[in-house]
Amino acid sequence: MITLDHAYVLLGLMFLAFAILTLRDREHPTRIRSAVFWGLVAASMLFGSWLGGLGNGLLVVALVAVGGLKKLGVGRPATTSPEARRESATRRRNALFIPALLVPLLTVGGTLAAKHTGAGAWLISPVQTTLIALGLACLVALLAAMVWLRPPVMAPAQEGRRLMDSIGWAALLPQMLASLGAVFLASDVGGVVGGLVTDVVPMSSPLLAVAAYCLGMALFTIIMGNAFAAFPVMTAAIGLPFVVGQFGGDPAIVCAIGMLAGFCGTLMTPMAANFNVVPANLLELPDRDAALNGVIRAQIPTALIMLGINMALMYFLAFRF
């Protein structure tokens, strides 16, 4: 049976490959430091469950020290030539998106198969089923792309290394902020926030509770920079006690749409470096600060529209089943 531990091993091997390829790249501007950084990430994925709290804490401190010394450099690995990529894009056009579209389709299919079929339940663990299905979907999509496009054998590893170099330390922010959200939950920050909200907003109707929860998710995400950190706090403060407990909302619908409301806040804050700094880095824009502000300004209208839609969806769906 495939479990989440297997997914961590796969990720660890991927980051280990990035570290080794970076170490062998004599033209990399920060070869040693980048190799150490990605090697530490690989160690956390491969051995984190055996390191314990102290070991993992020291590993995180080492990651911060290495990543915070100076900016990690960007390697220029040779995979396919620009001319070959341009010719392939011109010839295949939008069909190039097929491997990427396989990922969500296979993730949903694998999750449903694991829950509703005997073969799927035998193959995929019932714990963290969606994450396991996502990992399997990525592998299948990669194999499909390799068979179809026939790039060099090392192209996935080299291009993955180049992408991680471009993102840099911001690639680890989701894990860090999710951990911070768990710390907040253990510290009962949700209870404190819930008390403050109820002092201002009277929870007298499902609509007010839904509005407070969704707006709170978006605002707390804007402050924290990631919906993973906001989710346990706002769900413990408003989502579960009021939207679910007091008014009988469906917990699956409330939590799923609540997370989407938080992602709307992600689009509107410079704190979400892994989402809003990354486009400027990947496009190699000269003025990164101006590019970051431009990215956020362009996303705000869409974020507000999506936030309103999420509030409406939660109100009309969560109390009807």
C-alpha cells in the first residue's frame, strides 16, 4: 500500500538529485551553498521522521542560516535548446498542456478510486489520500510527457533544478507557514481571535457567520502570507464553532471553500512571497519590487471577485445538505 511516507521519500530523492546536480555544476554561481541548501531539504524529507523535534528544529535553523546568508544563485543547466523548445511549441501548440492537465484529473480520479473501489483502497492509504494521489498523478504525467516529447533523460531533473533555483528559499514557505499555523492552533490563537470577532460581529445568522469566516480567512492570510497558516486559526475561531456548530454547516464544504477564501488573500499580499515574488523571479524582471507590486495590483480585482463568489457558494451550499 502506498502511504504518505513514500511520497516524502520520492520528494527527498528529487531534492537530493537537485543537490548533486548543483554540486557537479561548475558554472553555478553559488554551487556549494545551493547544494547544501537543497541537500538539507532532501534530508528533512528522507529522515525527518527519525530526527525528532530537536533534530528537525536544528535542520530548519540550518536551512534559514544557509538561505539567509545571501541570495541563492540560479543555475543554467543545458537540457533542450531554445530552438527545439520553440519548434515543439509551434508544432504542438495547446496540446503541450495535456501532461499538466493530467495531474488534477488523475488526482481527483485516484482520490475517488481509493475511497470507492476495492483496488484503489488496496493501492492507496486512506490517510492523506489526496496527497498520495497527487504524487502518483505527477509521476504518471511525467512519464506521459517523457514518452510523448522524448526529451533528454535528465531534462526533468535539470529543469526541476533550474525552477527551484529560480524560486529559491520561497519554495519552502508553504511548509514553514503550515507549521506556524499548527503552533498558533496549539497556542489557542483561534480562541482568542474568535472572542475578538464575536465582540465585533454578532453571530446571529448563517450569512454573518459565513462572511466573518471568509473575510477572516482572507485578512489573516494577507497578514500571514499563506492560507495554510490562517486556516487552523480561523477555522477554530469561526468556522467550526459558528458556521458548523451553531448553524449546522457541512464541515467538508465549509473547510474546502474556507481554504479557497484564504487563497484570495494570498493574491493580495506581498507577504505571500512564494506566490507573488516567484513570477517576477521566473520572468527575470529587472525591477523586482515594482514587478511584485504590479503582480499584486493585477490580481486584486480577481481576488475580490473570487472572494465574493466563495462566500456565496458557502452560504448556498453548506446549509443545504
